[in-house]
Amino acid sequence: MEQLNTKRAMVGDAILAKAQMVDTKPIRARLSSFAETHRSYCAAQRKVDEAERQRLATDQRLEQLDTAQIKAIEALAVALVNEGEPRSNPFERFTTCAPGQMKKLLYVDEVKAVREIVAAVNDNKSLLPATKALGDTAARAADALEAALPELDASERNLETARQMRDPLERDWDSSYAVLRSITRTIGKAEAPGLFGKLFGHTLRNTHKASADTQPPPNPAPSPAPTTTGVTEAMS
């Protein structure tokens, strides 16, 4: 779907750029309507793009914090093995969750498991201070990860809101494009021969020079119903 959104923007920009270089008086009203719809759609799509970038940045930050937490837990596991805990599961006496299982947990559950282990380690009077210090390091890593979790919720909400605002404009764009294309074809035959080809011909020409046997096919006739599928095919 995001590829199609990019294509909508490219097609609309190309049509409006070509319209600046040809006489579009016969379709001026419809072209103006499409231009307004295109601007609204592109503005909404830019907000989606920004929300997606923010979500990606948040994901990357959480992954970094999670990696730090896992490393801290692994260091604690090694220390516990050195103190005689079973190598197969150094946390066996402290929790039901093995080190390998923790990596598969959701962030919130992983934080909870880390704190459970650290609390049990701190309560064990037989463990060395150095081992307990590693537990404290793991606890701090868990705190940092937990503190960042609201960022994930916020970025998800922002992205969902941006998409909800954009999605109706996708349908408006598709409908306006289909009508503009149909009217240009119809009017062009009677009042402005060649106008359709000037606006819609090779709208998405490849930026690389195509060979004779790979030239894009001519644009097909518009779909009678302005559906997303029909517009997608027309943009092909």
C-alpha cells in the first residue's frame, strides 16, 4: 500500500507539472479540483511518512535498550554459574524464566522478569557482592527500557491517527484522478486533440532510458467506476 501511496504522489505531481506547459482551459475546473485534492492528500501522506519515521526511531531506541538489558542479564547469568548455579539455567533457584526464554518475551514482560530475578538475587545472602552488583546493573537496564515504553505507545497512536486522516483522502484522490482522466479523454477528442496524451502519456516514465522493447504500454481506458483497483491499473 505504501508503494501505491508513493505512486499517487508521483502521478499527481507529474500531471500538474505538465499542466503548466499546455493549454488546459477545456478542463480547467476539473484540473483545479484535482490539484486541490492532490495537495490535501500529499499533506496527509507527509504526516504519515513522518509518523512512520518516528515509529521506526522509537523501535530502534527500544531495541538498543533491550539489547543492553539482555547483555546485563547474560552477565548476571555467567556470574551465577561461577557461583555454582546450574549452567543449563542459572536462574533456576530465583525464577521460572530461563535466560534464553527472556529474550522471547514482550518488553513489558521482560522487564517484569528481570526485576523478579534481581529481587531474588538481592535477597540471597550467600551470593557475592559483585554478583549482586550485576543484578543492580540489570535492574537499571530494565528501568531504562520501561521508561521508554510510553514512547512506543505514543508513536503507535500517532501513526494510526495519521493513517486514519489520510485513508479517506486516498479514496478522494482515486476518484478525482479517475474523473479527471475520463473528462480529459472525452473533451480532448472534441475540443483539445492531444491533451490527454500530453497530461497522461507516460506519466511514470522510468528515470533510466528504456530500450525499444521495454517501453511502457499506452495508458488503458479508465475504469467506469472510480475504485482504487481501477485507478491503480490506470496508473500502471
